Amino acid sequence: MSQETLNPQKWVEHYADMMYRYTLVRVKDPEAAEELVQSAFFAALKSQNSFAGKSSEKTWLFGILKHKTMDYFRSSKKNISIDLTSEEGSNQIHFDAAGHMVPKPGNWNLDPAKAAENNELARILA
């Protein structure tokens, strides 16, 4: 089996569109997909000396892209912000000094199927 060699000058021409489509399907954000592909190319350029030639250039680049995409999801998961205001936006949820929610939430043991059934019945009766 012959060892594959890298040709960074041809990466964009040969792989950019394919890598972009692959990423866009996963992240569903065109700007993020573009940035991830660029980031993968940059990482590949920086680490091209570690390419052992055991896979094709395309497989190696897609492997880097796959890891960049996983990192994207990991970092976006850490940065999720949740709006703790009520639907109307006027009532804030507050916590006491011990970290307990004030006022306490309603019955969280309610069966969702029963709740939906009760809501449907109330709507029909109204």
C-alpha cells in the first residue's frame, strides 16, 4: 500500500464544497458551517507534518472536520442561556438564600398524558 501525500494547495478546490455540505447538514447554520470548514483547513495546515499517510487526504481532512464539529457542539452546549421569566415576562423566578426556588413550583409529578387530556377536556367544555 502506497503512502498518500498531502496537497494543501488543492484542498479548497477538491474538498471545500463537500466539507461545507457535510457540516451544514449537521450544524444547520451556514456561517457556523463555513467557520468549521475553515477551522478544519487551518488545523490541517498546522498539523500536516503529523499526517502518516495511512488514510486518504480526504479521509484525514474529514476526520479533522468531524472533531471540529464535535467541539462546536460541546462549546455551544456550555453556552446555553435560559430565560427564567414567565411567558408574560413580568414574573421573575427568585431564589432564597439557601438556593431554593420561591415560590415553589407546582406539582411536577403530574402525568403529561393526563395533563394533556385535562386541557383538551377543559377546552371542549369551554
